[in-house]
Amino acid sequence: MSLGTNIRRLRQGKGWTQGQLSERSGIKVPHISSLEQDEGDPKLSTLYKLINAFGCTPTGLITNPDPNEKATEADALLNLIWERVDNLPDKAKRDLIEVLDRFCMGWEMELAVTQTPRRWHEGFKPVHVSDQPPNPAQSPPEGSPSPP
């Protein structure tokens, strides 16, 4: 995710236009537009103005400014989202915690089922069950228990 994408996402997350961000940051609209389009490198003073206007951390603003780092794009989005979550009322935070906790439990269970070696069945031969009643004249299939 690029710096420009981060700026746009933070601005839109607050429901601001570029003009409103300009008023809050003291940065001119054409410069904001250029930043959002990843044109040029901003000065440190510009970054400070954006951080103060958004009320975010430097990490939230500049996380993963290299668009070639696709592996960390999700992390960059999470950083931005966590900063927005920080401004939610406590009730909304508790609701979000419940949703995230359930999601994580489901993910962990799926991971446990799909990536854990299933040693409990190794060495057993499959037993075929049919809808036909057993024929006493036939011997039971190999691997199945013998009748009492």
C-alpha cells in the first residue's frame, strides 16, 4: 500500500474532502491531490501536518509505502483500521472483540483440522458400509471386527 493510498484511506475514513483535509492540515489542496497520487516525496513537516490532522500515529500514516511489498499490505490495512477502532465507543469495541474472537476461534479450529497430521487413522484400512444387511455366509471385510 502506498503513502498516497494511506492518506486517501484515512481522509475518506473521516468522511473528509481534500478541501477539508487542507483546512485541518494547512496543506494546499493541489499538494494533497499530488500526495494521494504518489507524486513526489513529502517533506517531514508535511507528514507531521498530516499526522496531526488525522490524529494518527506515524506508523498508521506511512506503513508500507512501497507498493511492491504486497506481503505486508494486509498488515498496513490493519494498522489503519486499529487506529480507527481506537476512536469507537466502548460498546462498539466490545462488539468488535466478540466478532474477531469468534472469527479467530473458527480460523484456529479450521487450521487444526486441516493442517494437523491425522495419525489416529494411519494403518487402518477403510471399512465399507453398505445398506445391505450382512450375509452370514460371507466373512466380514478385512479390518472389521468379527461378530460376537
